[in-house]
Amino acid sequence: MKTKTMKTKLIYSVIIIMMMLTTNSCIKDNFDFNKWDREVQYDASFALPAAWGDLAFIDFIELYDSTGLLIENQDGYVSLQYKTYVNSDTVQSIIYLNDQETSGTVASPVFNFAGFDDFGDTISYVYTQNMVFTMFNPEAEIDSILLKTGILDVATNSTYGHSARLYITFPTVTKNGVPFSKTFTYVTGGGYANSLNNDFSGYKVDMTQTATGFNEIPVNIRLTLYYSGSSVPNTGNLTFDADMKGMRYSMMHGYFGLNTLFFESDTIDINLFRNDDWEIERYEFRDPKFNVYYWNSYGIPSQFYFTHLVANSALDDMDYNIIDYGVGLPVGESNPFDVSYATVAGQTKLDSLKLNKTNSNIVDVVNKRPKWIQFKAKATTNPAGNNHNNFVTEDSEIAVEVVMELPLWGYIYNFNMRDTMEIDVDDLFNEYNPITRALLRIDIKNGFPIEIFGQIYFVDQYYNVLDSIFYTYQERLLSAAEVDGNGRVLDFSRKVTKIEYDKERLEKLRGCKYMIYGGQANTTGANVNEVVKIYSDYRIIFDVGFEVDLEIGGNIDTITNEL
Amino acid sequence: MKKYIILLIFAGVFSMTQAQQALTLYNMDRVMQSQFVNPSIDVPYKLHIGGLLIPIVGQLPPPLYFNYANNSFYWNHIYHKKPNTVADTAYMLDIPLFMNRLHKNNHLRFDTQFELFNLGIKLENMFITVALTERFKYGVSLPYDIFEFALNGNMPYMLESKPHDFSGLGVNFTHFREFAVGGSMKANDDITVGARMKILFGLANVTTDFKDFSIYTDPEDYSLTAVTDMKIHASLPIYFDYLIHSTDGHLDSLDFNINELSVDAFMADGEFGAITKYMTNFKNIGLGFDFGATYKFNPEIEFFASVTDFGFISWNTNPQNFISKGEYDFRGIQVEVWQNEDDMNETMEKLVDTLFNTFKFELIETGYVTWLPSSIYVGGKYKFHELLHFTALYRGEFYRKTYMQSLTLGVNSNLTNFLSAHLTWSLANNYAGNVGFGLSARMGFMSWYVITDSFTNMIWPQKAKNVNIRMGCNMVFGYKKIKSNASLRS
């Protein structure tokens, strides 16, 4: 009995030990990653925002403000503007100052040497000569010049045996009321005496003090001889030469004569009709305008006229003249425009000429889809003849701005564009692409009276369509905002577009080589010629987000290697 | 380098060691430590002495308490054997099961205590105790939604129009020393009451307080709304440099580094000096209380209740409070009418700045207060036989917005004058497989005890939500058998 009990205890002990060992082994396995089957499975779905915007049309206006492409016009809605700004040659190249020169000789016969025979005796000769200015225009009669820059060189030579002194004075060339004057001294036996690079900056030149009364200034000459001895002959002469060089004026008054200011040929590109990336089937601009603005800071009566003003049509590539119905569009020399001119220095006069649908053929021209407008122009001064009230300043100019304004009041029907882009979709077909579904969500609140149809086609190398982004008409459409009777938007039109790609749909893109994308836009009611107005406070609000389903499944080592 | 090694050692000690769970100990009246969870317990010795500071007795074994608790999952909920498989690679990662086991807030908590000294003296009608204990509490809290977001994405919640709530996210680490003086006495023949007052000396703390941290995905436009109301508090021997460099409101860079000067100052007197400085820090004072009461309903039935760790610590050593409060609606990149690349870059910078300012933590260096995770115990004892008592114990604990509960049923027996044994089953940490035991054995004046609330979890750690052990040795004198009124059945 006792043996049996011992045996039983032994068996139980062995069983318990075996169980403990087995249990221990099992526990270890629970923490042994070598026992892991290496299989992973990860499924997650994320929805995230990508981008958003709340863009008012005014933002675009501000963006293009520097180029003036879009403006808020005086009626409160928006205009497309195409313009160019040209000015004539600079005033200093039309009305300028030439280098001027005057010279003279004082010979001994002009002196009376009687009593000139003792040391301390002096004799003088004084006279005035006029320095005549050669002007930019033979007709010009200049009264005064305020010099900005200029230098005067005076060269003299005395052959008198006696010592001498020469005084040259320009009594009407003054600075702060002091005339310009130079003195030259000669020793016994004579010699050269020069004064170079005398600065004339800031000097006022009065040209009205001679008998002629313009284009001249008097020069006072005084030569004094000092007795130098009985052996010194009373013969000889003195020559002088005065050169005014490099003169530029700050201001000039007088009569400037008839001058012609040329405006080089210029072109306004009208990209709306010129751009090859899009086409427009039909459109109307209710109130196109063609404006010419003049800025004149010349103090000279002037006339302006176009010598060439045409619009080139994108329809037939023909040139069409822009003509007015008697409001004075200055085309041709015989039909100039009297430009207002400054009456005081520093003033700039603005003048303008405006063509619209009632006084010109601008509507017809716009309907011809003008790709560009080209013009050449001239301006002439003093058409009425002599007038000494002319003035110019150093920066006087006549400038012209030509503006083609297309107020966004009207309609556009079938504005369309299309383009092709090469794409590579190979990565989408990676075996371990973890994306099983992707959805792009575009939420647009359209505050513009414009409906848009968009589409993207995926095609193979032979341009066979493999798939398109949208399948239905409704998917393609972004409705226009509703408008009231005046063509003003009443409320937003909202559209939520979802573009979803799952694995099955993605398979359609296999072999895709190109993406052809295009769109079409119409203003509200354009099909029945309903007109709308685009105001600067129109807005478009959008949110773009995406959903993506991720799935990673399989052996982690394989996935790691393949990724 | 040495400085960092010392710091790492500190960190290591902390990582080994964090509310006190004593489901089996609660009814072990022969172990003086049961007064830690119910100060009204009547201990049958006239004198107790124990703790690490007591030579030899204090080290055989060292008086240690360790508790790991996870309220939601165990290892096999992540990695387990595939059913009906015997292959070499028979184990699998099981994310669906893991997700299924997660709770709203998932707390992984640790609590470690070293008793430095304890003393219990029986007076006329009173039992006085004095205890000095080194306590470490640490843990991490992970909200369900953080796993939901990472493993399932944000779409499932988006479709339900509910936010991902990460406010449960948090870390907590506290090292403090507890000096407790307690007493229990009979109020009358039926009621015994007890209390312990504890002066707490905080030594190190890092804790988070996320009142709000959520991300809501709008199902309409997928925009993300993030809301934060977060605080991170730290009181450590060293402190951090936190500098934000910005120009004209734009963030340039952010520095977050350990302040070298504080490290140098801490290590100025060498490693031993640093340890001494750390261990003798009395700047962070706190106060705590334990209360308990026992009611003898009749000779066979007792009821008891206690509240433990009701208290706080005021942290004043290098206090740093990182506070973030904001709300941000992210709709993606804002598309504007950019005139040039600079404008576009400016938009991106604005986005980064706004994001940063939303989550930006402001640093405030003022003291702060942390509360201890208090526990309440309510239970009863049925003395079926002098040697066989049945007990039931309910425990509740407030921990980081979560009320944790457990229920323990026990069989207790003071088998002999020198040996007592206790067997418990607990429904704790949302797990019903906790079988615990306690054993107390006395040999002369030496009284050993070893207790666990879940020895089954020690055998099968892969299924452990709770690992719990308490052991130690007390010197005991003057055993007086407490007569059981159920002795009539003996």
C-alpha cells in the first residue's frame, strides 16, 4: 500500500513538473517574435482638408492693378482694360541748348596814346558786343533760360608791350543778382590768359536786353593798358574767345517755334481675343470704350493727332480703322486735337478723348475680336504761331495713354479651352500601393454669373479614351449664380463634386499616356443673349479635401522590401 | 557624461517603480501593513518594528510593494497564438482584438513602495503607528481615440460627427516620501476607528493635465478643428530651457533643452552629493490622510470602510508649467491671389505660425499642486468559523478622470497562532481572472508576509492586467489572540 502511495506521488510529481515545463514553454512563446507569422493588416481611412479659398473678384483686380488689366469702373462693376502708355521724345532732345561762342579783338588803333608817357599813366577802351545764340529751331525766340548746368571757357591773348588788364562781363547772366564777370591780367610784353570751366549752373540768362530782344545777350569788354616804359611800343592787340558748353536748362521761356513730337508705333495686345489657349464662340460687350488720355506739362500750345490707328481682327486678320462719329478723334494731320497745356511751371494738364458705342464704331471693332490695336501719333507745338508765353522745364513731356476698356457687362457663350499633358501613372500600379480608394471632394460656392463645364480625359498613346473624370452632365456642371434683372448676382450657387477612384476604376487608367483637360464657360443665360454684370464683390468660395483608404496587408518583410 | 548617467539612474529607478492596491492585504490583520489601507484594523501584536532601515530583519526580504495595473488590455490582446495552429509561426498580431479590448481611457499604472521604517505600539485602548515610506507612482494614460485615429483613421468618427478626444492622454510620475503617524482605537464595543496623518515630501514630479485636447473632422468639408487646454507640470532637480524665437510674429525656431547650469548646480558636489541633495529635498511639502472604521454588526458579521491617500503635494522645486490653450480650424492651405512666390510662402508661414500658436506651450514657472489618487474601500466579513472567515471588499479609485472599481471575495484563515492564509478572487482592472493569496508566518519575533492580488497573472504574464506583490518582514512582540466570536462553531 505504501509502495503504491509513493508511486502515485511520483507520477503526480512528474505530471506537475511536465505541466510546469510545458506551461513555461508556452509562456515564453507568447513573447517570442520569432513565432510571429509576420502577417500584418492595416486598414485606415483618412479625410483631410487640402486647400480652401474665399476669393473676391476685387482680389484679382488688386492683383492686376499694376498692369491695369482689371479695374472697378465708375459704374461699380468690373472692366477689362488693355492699355498702352507712350510719351514723346524727351524735351531736352527737342528743345535743347547748343554750345554758344563769342569772340573779339581790341587792337591798338582804338586807343589815343596822347599823354600816355609816364609810369602810372593808364588808358582804357570800353565797348559792348552781343553774343548771339544759335537755337534748336530757327524760329525759336528765347527770352530767358535758367541754366541747370553749363560751363564757360574764356581764352585771351595780348600782344601789347604794356602791361594790361581785361574785364569781360555778362551783365544779363546773373546768379543771385550778380552778373558773371572775369578779369584777365597781362605783364609787360603781353601773353596768354585763360579762364576755363567756369560753372554756369544756376545762372539765369536774360535774352531780352539787347535791341533784338531775344536769343542774344550783351557782353561788356573793358581793356586797360598800364604805361610800361618809353621803349615799349604803343602797338599790339588783344583777342578773346568765350565758349558756353554743355548747357542744360531747368526752365526756358520764349517762343519755341513749330516743333514736331513723334510718338513711336505702339501696339495694345488684346489677350482675350488673341490667346490661342482658348476660344470664344459668341460674346457681347455691351459698352466697350476706347479712351485716349493726354498728359501735357509743356507750356506750349500743342496739337496731337494719330497718323495710324487700326485694330486687327482675329476673325479675318484684317485691319479695321477706329473711327468716331464726329466727336473729334484726331486721326490725320488735318484733324488734330488741341491739347491743353500748362500755364505755370510744374503743372501737368490732363485731357482726354473718349469713344464709346454712341460716338464711334468701337462696338463693331470689338465684335471683330481685335487681337491688337496699333497706332502712331504726332504732336506739334505753337500751331497758332508766335507766342512768347512758351515755357518748358527740364522734364516737360507730352504723354498719351490709349485704353481699350471692355466693361464686363454682356455675355460670353462657349468660352472654351483644352490642353493635353503627358502623365506617368506607372506608380499607381505598384503591387503594394496601399491606397485602395481615393476621393477628391471639391465644394464650390460660385458667386459669379458664370457656369462652367469641366472634364478631364485619360487617353492612351493613340489617344483612345480610357476614362474620364466625370461621367454625367451634372457632374461636369458648376452652375452659375442667379442674377436679377440688372444682371447682378443674387446668391451663390453651390456645387459639391466628388471624384472617386477605387481599385477597379483605377485599373482603367492602365496604359494612360496623356491627360486631356478642358473646360467651357458661359455667363448666365448666354444661350438667349441675356447680359450680366461682373461686380468686384463677386466671390468664389471653395474647399478642397480628400478621402483616402489605406490597406496594407500581407507579410511585413515582403511589404517592406517592395515599398 | 557622469551627470547624465546619474540622471539616467534616477530615471531608471523611477521607471521601475507608481495608488495603492491591497485587496488581499486588507483583511490580513496579522500584518501591520494592513493598517495602511484601513487604519482601524486591530492588529494582534503589542509591538511591531520593520522597514529597510532595520538591520537584517529589514532586508529579509526587503519590504517592497509593487503593483502594475492595466485597466484595459493584456499582452495576448495584442499578440497571441492563432487558433488551431501548431506551426512554428503560430502567433499573430491582432489589432482588431486589441482595439476591441481598449477602453475610453487606458491607464498603465505602476506603484512601488519601499518601507523604510515602521513601528506599531499597542497602548491601553489604542494602537499607534509610525511609518516612513518611499513611494513611486508613475504611469501613462492613452485614450482610445489615439489608437482609433492611428489605426482606423479619422473617417469613422467623421461619419459619426464626433471628435477624436485625446484629453485622456497623459503621463504621470511622482516620487515622494511619506511620513505617517496613525492611530486606531475602539469608539465603543462595536466600532473601531483609525486614522493616519501623512506628511509628504515630494522629490520629483512630472504630470499632465489635459482638460481638453480634441480634433474634430467636419464631415462637410473635412476641415479639422483642434481644441487644446493642456498643462504639463514638472518639478525636478534640474529644469528645462524653453525658448521661442520669433520675428514679427513669425516663428523662427524653438529650443527645448535641459538647462546645463541646473545640471551643473545639481552635480556640483559629485554624484553622492547629488543623490543626497535629491533625497533630502524638503521644499515640496504635502499632506495626506487615511481614514478607516470597522463596525461589528453582530458577533459574526463586521463591516468596514476606509479612505486612503486623501492628500496633496505642493511642488516648489524648479516648478515649470507648460500651458497650451487654443482652438484652430484647419481647412487646408489657404489659396489666395498670390502675386508672387513670396506671397505664397507668407501664406505657408502664416499657417505654421497659427498652428504653432494654437499648440504653443507657454511656460509659467510657479509652484503647483498635485493630488494623490484617493481610494475608498468598503467591505464586510462573515466569520463562518473561528478559522474560516469570508470577506467581500469593494474598492474604488479616482484616477485621471476615470473611476476605477474592483470587487474582491476572500477566504481568510488564521490557521494557527503563527500562520495565516488568505485566498482571494478579484474582479479588478476589468478582469475577472485575478486569484490572489496572502501568507503570513511568524517564527519567534519574526513575522514574514507575502501577498499578491493576482498570482495567476504571475504564472501567465501574457494574460496579466495586474501584477501585484507585497512582501516583507516585521519584528513582532506580544501576540494576543483576538478571539473570534464565531468560535462557538469550532
